[in-house]
Amino acid sequence: MATKTINFGFGDTSFAVTLPQEKIIYEIEGKPAQAIINVPEAIQEALKNPIGSAPLQEIVKQGDKVVLVVSDITRGWIQSSVFLPILLNELNSAGIPDQDIAIVIALGSHRPHTEQENLAVCGEEVCRRVTIHMHNCLDESQLVYMGTTKRGTPAYINKHVANADKVILTGGIVFHLLGGFGGGRKSIMPGVSGNVTIQTNHSLALNAQVGHGANPDCMSDKLTGNPFHEDMTEVAAFVNPDFLFNAVYTPEGKFAQFFAGHWLKAWEAGCQKVEEIYGIPITQQADLVIASAGGFPKDINLYQGSKTIDNAYMAVKPGGVMLLFMECRDIAEPAEFSDWFQFKDSLEFEKAVRANFTIPGFIAFKLSEIAKTNTVIVVTKPENADFIRKTGYIPATSADEALALAKKALGKEEFTITCMTHAANTAPLLK
């Protein structure tokens, strides 16, 4: 019997797993993507040849008060400080001086930045040139009511954004486990939306019927028929931003392509690029999916590992087995995620998430729901065993132990295998 040895990242090391070659139906890897060599030139090119709109210099006019919506420190991978100075210069060239430009940090429900975090996100030059406002979703005096979506989400928007003459969205596009894709309209909702807007929208990630768990239409790569995405888009449409500048990245985190223009059309073009780089078409799901995040820091804790779990879940058959390599050196971090694993009853867990919806809480709930349909085995540090059991998963400390558990759970000798060595970044798309 021919075998194949595959290395799965684990913290700073890896596990070598030898498998029967004829059982492997897919080895899912990200596709190589060419990084942009001359970044400033590519930014200018995107601004001068936008998608679905006139160039930025033709959209703004002298006298306009312009607001740029900028992602917060939790999205540091966007590298906003690289393109923000060029956007400011482009506005200056169109007759908009720095004093007529402001930045609103799209904090959503996150805490405000420190001064150092503003510098890290925007860069020293931008912080010196323009005023920076922190969005506060809880401060009703800072919010303007814009309307209500057809699903009943009241759209309360940051007053600096709502009252601006021109609004420019900035950000980065990746897969999003609830909204299909990040970026674009997310700068508005949840970025600069009120708390009631965020909570009402995010509750759509749960099934309309209590007791039915997560909404199956809210998932990576899905836009059409995804109520989470469609409602976010409706909220953003009340603002009707004037321009968008978003980036897509290589698997190494470098800029792959810039997308500028209409806030929806340019973003949709960027989503296609994300799918092209990170979406891996498959025609069948496997009995056993063996996956790793790719090592540290993507497997630093289970919360970061949730991307790996969600992507592996897309590749496995209902009732199948997922075998995950995740070191989780900070297993209990962050508390706003790990503290949710206190419910023994699934309905009680679901009701608690509905009553106090947070993204970490929902992800914790979704991970626990996966354990009801699939066996999930996690190779991790021995001291993590108790926490892993609390999630409904099965801990293991070696590849041999995990494979033995997987074979026992499958209960058959003939089974198919899919391997995902960088599952945090690759989404298997069942066609």
C-alpha cells in the first residue's frame, strides 16, 4: 500500500502524519498569489481607474467635508497606514485640504484606540494631518437614525459619517464566517453603527426559530441568500458611501490587488479575487478531514483556531470526523470567548447567546454545535485537555492517538481523507 507523509503545523513545530495515499481525495492548499511590487503606483492606478464609479477626484469638490472610515487595530493586517497618505494626497489634489478631512475609526463594538494604536493603524503622518474620531456604539448622542431595514434592523450611524458631504470606505477583504466576506459594507455595519443596530443585525446569524441553532445561510463565501450580509448591505445603503478603497492580500500578507470605486460593485470585484486566491473548489466531502491552522500564531488559542475549524467543517461529510492539530498555548484566551463554554445544555447556550449576542459568544456556540453533527478530535498540549472537553471536542496529544480515535469514530476501514495544512486561510468550496 502506497503511503504519503504530510506535515501539519503545530505552534512552532509540526506533526508528520503518514496516510494511505489511495484514501486521500484532496490536499487543500492556498494558491500562490503575486504580490504587488510598486504599491504606490498600484494604489494610484486603482484610484484613477475605479470600478462602477467616476475617479475619486471627480466625485469630491472643493468645500466638501470628507470622512474616511478606517478599520481598527484588530484589523492591523490591512496596513491602512500604507494607503491613507496617498488617499489624503488625492483628495488634496481635488481641492480638499486636510482640515476638511476627518477619519472615523470603525470600532464597531470594540474599545477605543490608544494614541499609540492610532499611530499604528493610520501612521504618524496621517495622525498629524487630519482629525481622528473614535466611534462609540453606546453613545446615543453620537448617532443619527437613518432608517430601518426590511428585516427590522434600525440603522443608527455615527454622526460624523452621517453628516459628511462625502464618505470614503477603506479596508481589506477576506472570507468571513458569517457575512461571506469581510470588507466593504462592514465598514458601516458594524464599523460605525450603534449598538442596537449591531446586535439586531448579528442576531440574524442565529436561526429564526429558537432551538434551531445557527443560521445555515450565514457562512463563508455565501452572499446570495445570506441574511447577515444582505442586512448589512441595507444598513450601508442608507449611508450610500461615495467611494470605496479595499485591498486583497497574498497568503503571506502582502498586497495582491487594490479595488476602488463604487462601494458595492468594487467590493464585489474584490470578493471574486479573494475566492480566486483562497477558495478551493471541491466536488465531494470527505469522511475524515485532517487539518492544521498552519502553526503559530494562527493556533495560539481556540478562538483564532475557529477559522480552521469552520473551514475544515466545510470539507467534511455530515457525521464525519475532523482531526485538528492546534497547539493553543493560550487556550483560555480571550475570556470573552472561552467563558461561554459553561453551558451543558445546547438550548440554554443558544438562549444565552440570543439574550446577549456577541461575535465571540456566537463563535463559541457554533463550535459547540459542530460537535453535535461531527466528531472533532484536537491534538493539543496535554494541559488543554479539560478545556477541549468543555467544548464537546476530544483531546489527544499525538498523531497516532488521534488517528486511532478517528478510525474508531468512523467505524469502518474504507473511508476518504482530505488534508488541509493551512486551513485558517483556505476555504473548500463544494461545487
